[in-house]
Amino acid sequence: MSVDVGGTFTDLVALDEATGEMVNIKVPTTPRNPEAGVVDAFRSFLDGGKPDSVGMVSHATTIATNALFGQLNLELPKTALITTSGFRDVVEIGRQRRAEVYNLFFQRPPMLVERRLRYEVDERTEASGEVSRPLDRAQLDAVLDEVEAEGVESLAVAFLNSYANPANEEEALRAVEDRGLAVHATASSRISNEYREYERFSTAVVNAVLIPIIHTYLTALTGEMKGLGVSAPLYVMQSNGGLSTAENVSQKPVTIVESGPSAGVIAAAWLGELAGEQNLISFDMGGTTAKAGTVRGRMPEVVPEYEVAGRIHMGRLVKGSGYPVRFPFIDLAECSAGGGTIAWVDEGGAMRVGPTSAGASPGPACYDRGGTEPTITDANLLLGRLNPESLLGGGMKIYAGKAEEAFKRLSSRLGIDASEAAVGVVRLANSMMSKILRIVSVERGYDPRDFAIVAFGGAGPMHVCALAEELGVDKVLVPPNPGMFSALGLLTADLFHDYTRAMVSRLDEADVGKAERSFIEMEEEGRETLASEGVPPARMTFIRQMDLRYLGQAYELTVEVPRRLAGGLGSMAASFHSRHMEVYGYAAKDEPVELVSLRVRAVGPIPKPRLREHRRGAKPQPSSRRGVYFEGPREWIDTPIYIREQARWSKPIEGPAVVEQYDATTVVYPGWEASMDDIGDLILRRLKE
């Protein structure tokens, strides 16, 4: 079973491993109390069911990100930082990067640790790992006295060069434990064992801030589950696309700040493998945002760093606007173009879409839950793309009149009619979303025409044909339950744990023996963690990687390392040149290559769900017809409406068409056809002219 908490809906997917039968449940998200929505979904599933039939629960949540964004009812705990003398302001000075260079009134995000709670102690570790000045215990004891007196809830310990030798940080943690302080303590070397002190310090602080929040949330959720009779282990999706136990995540919550969006990309990779597609662009349009990621060779693209709670502009994360976290993240681009995104008119009389969303409460105007502003969902309803009577298979009534009222107010300010305003909203939203698809393809050096798109989220299949045409993509996959696909992705993920050791050296001068010992140490650490999660040794796998760069570069690329290096570490230079050529379009093969870090990913495979194969029946017949506006031909077309659950298609249908189902609506544009494969995927193909 999996539960994904989104901005508008909380989705539960339960899979019967014996029969392949799948249960899908959608309930409104409760933003101020997210675990309540999860519990509501559980109650709906267990109504008349057996709680002891649940074998495991996978969970994706946005609570970590929401807390850093300042969501109500998620007050940040009082946190302190202990660091090396002279370095208390590293987390504030940062890289001296301004997110908005020409904005004289720009304000950086608030500091997570007040300056008065950033303490210094005498100690020093050199970049070589030599401890040139032992930790001054008397100073540390005095600092801990102040920490206790201040009522600090969480504590980050971040010393200079601790990535090279964590001895002084470990001693500080032991001092905290020996005193029995009632604080959650984090050491930077345990969270981000890499060089660059600002990013490492920031990662440790973010982790410390989140520990009390995530620990409380997961403890409450586990208690609610047990109260319902569900005693299955709880796993949480990490930002790197892997699962981890709730116990491990409670100590390293910084690993789940992008928990929810990662699940969709993992699901896209799994679906691509079933469909025989190597290269995919995942497109997830939910109720609040739209997100895009890339899968190449059936492996999601990953970045080593992310700025959490940062500002998004034109699909790109604005550097310097958030809190840097050094941890592998699924590479995503996003924009404020979800179903609940609000359309408005600016002071100059131009129509805008986003970034504000109606979210789950009050929601789009057509939900009749108090929302009065026009949204993308309301626009699709007015243009005939959504069922004018109800959603969720009749379980949720829709009020078209409310959507029309909202758009009349918008259109009156623009001097056009309501349907023209709705078309404008859809066009603006598509323009925003095509940009994020380009960011994860063209801007990464890939030709989108070599990819297929996996479209999901409640609104993704409605817009995907227009986006595919914009990018020149000829094939789209719409999974059996697109509105629940991210939740399904939680059932397709493996247990992942990432470990890093800094090793800065020219590649041709690197100590092979030292590198091998570091790899072995990280693998042993991974074995211990996976064993604690119940993974048998025979099923554990380990992936070795290196961070490499040209000598003098500021940032590096990650290259996979074979288990046996026949030509020593120098043999990795060819792999790096190839990767550099792929990413940047050139390779300086005469330049020396520098090793920066060693990495190990410990993987505990989890059996993947097997979807039921469906026998294809007769050619699908439309259940009704209605007028639908298509912005390509710029006209209303009398369009057949199909119910996806009613038939297993033996032959394709040609667009224009609308395919309705419980959790999503697929709009097949003119010039496209839709067919169904043996596991129930809708395959949309562009017809050749």
C-alpha cells in the first residue's frame, strides 16, 4: 500500500500481490493537518477490509518543504549551531549570491538559526584530516550550558573540514549524549560528508530544524495506523528516489524534502521498462504545480544539490533564494501550473496564471467549496474537456455555473468573453509547462524527439498532446491510473541509501588503495543500514561512483565506477570526458582530471508490482458526445466521450476524443490516435501527415 500527500488530494493505492487487483482512493488533502488526510484515506480503504492484510506502507509527504516555507501549524523548532571559532556566520554569508541582482529590496530567506544561537568553540581539523587543535571541552561544556538554558530543541554540530576527519564532531556529539540533554543532535559529517563548508553547514542546519517536525509527524502517523489496526512497517520516499524506514528518516529528514515529486519519476522509469521505452520525460500536472523529469536508459537523472524552499522562476530554481542541501535529488523542473492555479489580471491589464493556487481548500470555483477565483480546472471545464456533472466516477459533484461566474469576472476585466478567457488560460498554462519540459530535455543536452512522454497527475493527460506537439514528441504513455501514478510509484521504488567520502586529488595521482578502502567502508555502512531494514545480504547491491572535474573547475560530474579498475583510477578519465561531452558539448581531453568525492549507493531491491494483463475486447464505443474546444484548430468540435474503465480496446480511436476515468481525463487532440496495450496503458501517437 502507498499514500501520497499532494497539494490538493491525498492518494492511496493498494495492490493485491496475488491477483494484481488495484484499489485507488482519493480524498482531499488537509493542509493544516496532513496526517488527517492520510488517516481518512486509510479509513476509506479499511471500511469493511482487514487491516492485517496490509504488508507494507510506503509514504510520500511534502511536510518537510511546507515547514521550511512557513506553513501554518508547522512552527520551526528553536535550533542552535555549534561551529569552529570564526565560522559562525558561514551559514549567513553563504556564497554572497543575490537571487535578484537588480532588486534593491530583495530579502534572503530568514535564517533558520538566530545569530545569538550560533556558538563557536576552539577546535581545528586541517583539510588533510589532521587534528591540529583538539576540541576545547571546557568551552563546549559552557556552550551546552547555554543551549540547555535557552530551551533549544535541536542542535547542529558543524566543524571546519570535518568531512576529512569527523573526530571532533563525534566528540561533541558524545558530550551532548553524556549530559543527557533533551535535544535532537545532528553532526554535519553524518549528513553530508563532503567538502564546501557552506553547503555542508546548511545541510546540517536544515536537518536539525526538521528532525523534531518529522519525528513528531511520523510518530503520530504510526500511532494512527496502529489505532486502525495496521501494524505494517512504514517506509518514506526520499528525494533520491529510494525508500527508507520511518526510523531512519526521523534522524535524517533532510533526505525527504522533495519526497512527493520523486515518486512520479520513479514510477515513469518503471512504466517505461514495462513498455520497452528507454528514454522518457515524466510530466506530472497535479492540483498545485506541474513537474517534469528525465529518465535515460531507464535511470532517472539526479543532481547532487538542491535549494529547499527556494523560489521557482520560469521553471528554474533561483540560486540563493533557498537553503542549500547537499544530497542526491531527482532532477526536476516545476512551475505553478496545477489544476488549482489561479488566473488573474495584473495592473497593466495582462492576464496571468499563477503562482497562487486555490489548493485543496477552498479549491477551484467549480468545486463549490468556497473558491471564487478562476483556475485552470475551471477553464478546462468551460472548454468541455472535463465532465460537466461530476468527477471521481460520480463521487464528486461539479458546478459548471460557479466556474462560469468566476471566468465572467475575469473576462470582464479583459474585455473578452468567458470562453476566450478560458482558452487564454489554457494557452498560458501550456506555455509555462512546455518550458519545464525543455529545461529537463533541451537544456540538459537531449533532443526531446528521442523521448516519449509519460503523462500523469489528475490534469497531465488533458494537456499533454499540446505539449508533445510543441516539443515534436510523437508518443505519449498515459498509465492506467494517471491521477494516482505518483502513489503507485511508491510501490515501484527500492530502498536506497547514499554515502560519500571526500577525496580531493588529481585523478592520475590518486591513491587507489585509499579509494578502495573508502568504497569498502561505505559499503559496510550500507550493509548495516539495509540489514536493519530487513534486506537479506544476498539481495543487497552497491553502485560505486566518483565526482570528477577538470582541474580548476568549480563543479563536478558524477561518473559510475566499475567494480574492478583494471587501469587504476586514471582509467576513469575516459568516462569523464565522455560524460562532459554529453552534458556540455565538448571535452578537453588534454586537461588533467581531478577527483573530488567517492560515492556508494546501497540498494535493497523490493519486489515490483505486477499489473494485471487485460484481454482486449471490442472496439470502444463512445458513451456520449459534447462540444470540446481545441486551441489548435481554434474551434469547438462535437467530440465523442469514452469511459476508460468500460472497455479494453481492440482497435485505436482517432482524435478528437475525450477519455474519462475515476482519477483523470485524457484529451486526445485532432491528429492523434489512442490505443491500449495489454496492461491498460493508453498509448497516444501523433498521426503522420
